Amino acid sequence: MKSVRRALSLLLTGSSLLFLSACSEVSGFGYEKGITSVNDHSLSLWQGAWIAAAVVGAITLILIIWPAIFHRRKEGKPEFPKQFQYNIPIEVVYTIVPLLIVSVLFYFTAVKQSAITKLSPDAQVAHTIEVKGIQWSWQFTYPEAGTGPNATVTGTPEKWPTLYLPQGQSVRLNFTSNDVVHGFYVPKFMYQIQTIPGVTNRVEFIPKKLGTYEGVCNILCGTSHTYMRFQVKVVTNEQYQSYIDSLKGNVA
Ligand SMILES: [Cu+2]
């Protein structure tokens, strides 16, 4: 029994050390901070949810392992322990604790969600880009580039389009759909939004880190859904302006 106890305390010490070291480095659990302003809101929620899940998981594991080791049938004892129909204090605890967990998760989710979905007055938006989901690609329209045919970039399942965004500038994306529901998802941005026929969804954020990011459609939308890929290039403001200038020409 002593060796079992020692093994268990070793297991507990090891897992709490692992947990503490994960906390001190504040792992992104697969995501990075500082890519867009959305990440600044989402990352702490994501980390908090994982840490809360780890704590709940550790307590659950202990509650499973503890009786299995320390409350085994002993020599000379009856085969079944005392049977209870009710245990009111425990029932109260396992009703209140999950309610508390759900309330805390709900509160932080609601706070972060309203920060992410907040829209500023139109005049304060530096750049607006129209994003349209089409079977089976994406269409990006830059009103800043005028009304010429080149102001709209349309991808195909074979030739995936690129969305250009200026670093450090507020960008609003307006999402519409040409046909069915699609999902605009850029994993590194910690963001996905649906394009819905007859509805315009909007999102506003500031791209912060220069780079090229992969995007996909994440709502099954038809046979070539899997080819609805695109890239997002976050470039400097100068590069963005020269890209807009290159779209201004009327040559198709
Ligand atoms: Cu799609």
C-alpha cells in the first residue's frame, strides 16, 4: 500500500509540475498572439478554457483513481459497501459546480465575443473589402480600387485567390454569399465567419503581423468545397497601396 501511495503522490507532483511549467510559459495551445487584434481577444479565452479543462480533468482523474486504489474490497469485509439511495450534500455539490463552470465560461465568452464583433462607425473604418463566397472559390472586391473589373479578384478551385490586408490599419470585411453557406476561416487569425445568402456579415480587425496565412472554407458547401482555399497576405501599408493601384487599371 505504501508503494501505491508513493506512486500516486509522485504522479500528482509530476502532473502539477507539468501544469505549472505550462502556465509559466503561457502556452498558446496551438495559437499565437499578436497576429491580428482578434487574437488579442481570443487567445486568453482559449488559454483559460484549456487551463480550466486541465484543472477539471485532474480533479476528475483523482476522483476516479483514488477510490480504485484506496477503497478496494478488503479481506473480511462484505462484498458490497453500504448502499445509499440519496446523498443530498454531494448532489448539491455536483449541481452547483457544473453551473459555476458553465457560468464562468459563458461570462468570459460573452465579453470576448462582444469585443470581437464590435463595429465602429463607418467613417472610422480605414479599409473595407467585400468578401463573397461562391461555389467554389472566393471573390475579393476592393472598393478603394474603383469600379473597374480589376477591383474584383475572383479565384477558382484551381487558382486560389489572395486577399491583401494592410498591417496596422483597421479593416472591415463584409461577407456575402453567391449561392450557399460558406465558412471563411483563417486558422492563424483565430477567426471564422459564415457567408450566408441574403445576409451581410461584418467583421472588423487590425492585422498586426506581416506574413502569408492560409485560409479555407470550413462549411461543407458542395463537391469542390475542399478546393475553396485562399491566402491572406498581410503587407505594409505602402505595399497595400501599390496593390490597390495595380487593381485600378481597366485591363482585364
Ligand atoms: Cu464553401
